[in-house]
Amino acid sequence: MATKNTLSLIRSNVDCYVGERVVLKANKGRKKISIKEGIIEKTYPSIFVIRIDADVPEEICRTVSYSYSDILTKSIELFACKDNIKIGSM
């Protein structure tokens, strides 16, 4: 069972990768999975922000935010690009 301590461990794990390039694998429901690459920009007490790279050069970079509970419930998965380690897994 997850506790408040579990979420703080996930947060501290994500904090270690601020400014690093990550691969974001998001479950969008109905067997749709989105895989994007971006940089973790900032962490807050309840959420963290990722700047997603543009797929096409003409596009503008997007910024998305997720809560730490999204990692806990496996709605999203984060992988560090430099060493291919899963971020925030328990």
C-alpha cells in the first residue's frame, strides 16, 4: 500500500533529474500509448513540469505537467535518456 512517504520518495527521485533529458511514456487509454522525449524543467510539491520537444521543426515546444501519483499509478513512466533508468519506480 502506498503511503505519503512513497510519494515523497518518488518526488525526490524526480528531483534528481531536473534539467535532464527523459523519455515520457504516457498511457492515454484505450490501448493508446504516447512516447515523447523532453526535459524535466521544474518540480513542485504536487506536480512536475516537462518540456516536450517538437516532433516537427515548425512546431512549438509544449509544456506538460503531471502529478507524482501518475507515476505511482503507472499512468506515465519516465526513463532517463543518458542511462536508460526508470525514474520514480518503487
